[in-house]
Amino acid sequence: MLGPAKLLLAPVLLWQGRQVRRRALQLPEASGARAGQAGEGALKLRLLIVGDSSGAGVGAPTQDLALAGRLAAHLAQALDGRVHWQLVARTGHDSADAREHLAQAALQPADVLVTALGVNDVVGQRRASHCLRDLDAIHALARQRCGVRYSLHSAVPPMHAFPLLPQPLRWMLGAQAQRLNRRLARHLMGRRDRGLQSLPAHLHGPAAAQHMAEDGFHPGPAGYEVWAQALSQRLVRERKVWSDAD
């Protein structure tokens, strides 16, 4: 269904895409260090986050209020100890860009990798197979360079709920994001060392706008908070995998 619809709507989609790029509010990445620690006491987890503009915290004023800071804080509280974290993320990166960024970055040891990628793959109309290949490579690089034991891939967010996007562009990109998530879920089926985490269900409907930044495209602090909560809860449930693996 998507292929024929895309061809039929191509002139409208191209025009809307140009209008969105021209009018979109350009927000900066969150300020603050790209590595740090949360909590006190014994070291419980070393965390690596690889992502795009959402990983870099666009829409939040500081990293403490963005994905990395909130995720580390939630994990430190849940694990009752310290969490070391490092962020490798940049605005505009798709999965291939993130793979190259990770390959060139100076990295600290890590137990867990979290990825926040996919929106730019969808916007750039990249093939799902290419995105899956890049995520495989990111996982392999994190294992080889940092000692990562478990990778949790954050699902592509609900682009069908992004206020910035007009219809039918919103519907089309949302459908492609959902298709990429389904492909990734099938790709990871049976993998003990990798998982896929969706955003909370209430962010897929009208309530999503309340959790977004003023640009209508990125999370605001409220969105990063609930996103971090979902990722933290999943990582705590998977604790035996990343803490006891050989």
C-alpha cells in the first residue's frame, strides 16, 4: 500500500517536505558534557548512548534534562548505585552517520548500548535493510570497542503524531517509521544480546504534542522524561543479560 500511495502523492509530499524544511524552527542540541555519572555508591552500570538529534537532546536546555541525563538518573535510582554514561550523538545523523561517528569517537568502556536512531533514515528514504545493517554494525562496534554486552534499540518515534508535519506527509512518514520498527523487531527476534523498546503508548496519540518541544518535531523535557523511564524499566528487566554475561 505504501509504494503506490507514495507514487500517487509524490508531488504533494515533495512540496510539503520542502515547506517543512524551510519553516522548521532550528533548535540547538542540549548543552552540557557528553559524559558523566549519576547516583552514588558502587558502580552498577556503564552506559553508551548513540543517536541523532534526539539523542543529542535537541528540545531540552541541558543534558541533565535530555535523554542521556534522565536515563542515567533513572537507572541510578533503580539500581541503587552509580551509572557512568557517555553520549555519541549529532543532529542530522542517520544510522550510517552514527556508525561512522561511533567508529571515530574516543570511547569509554560500557556494559550497555542504547541507540536513538531512525527518524533521519525515514526522512532520507533509506532502505530498511540498510538501516538494519548499520544498526548491526553499531552493535558490533560497541561490543568490540567498549565491551558492550547488551544493546537496546529505541524504536523510531511515532512520526504520525509529530505536530510539525502536515498531512499527508505526516501519515506517510509515520507509516514508514512503523514499518521500519516492524522490520527491526523481526530482525532481532530470538536475540538475547539485543532488544527493541517502543515509546509509551500515550505518546502515539494526541497527547504526544504535550511532550514535544516548540519545534513540533523533537521531544521536550517531558518527552525525554517518559522516554527515559521506558528505557530504564526495560534495562532493569534485562539486568541479568548485561550484568551476568560472559
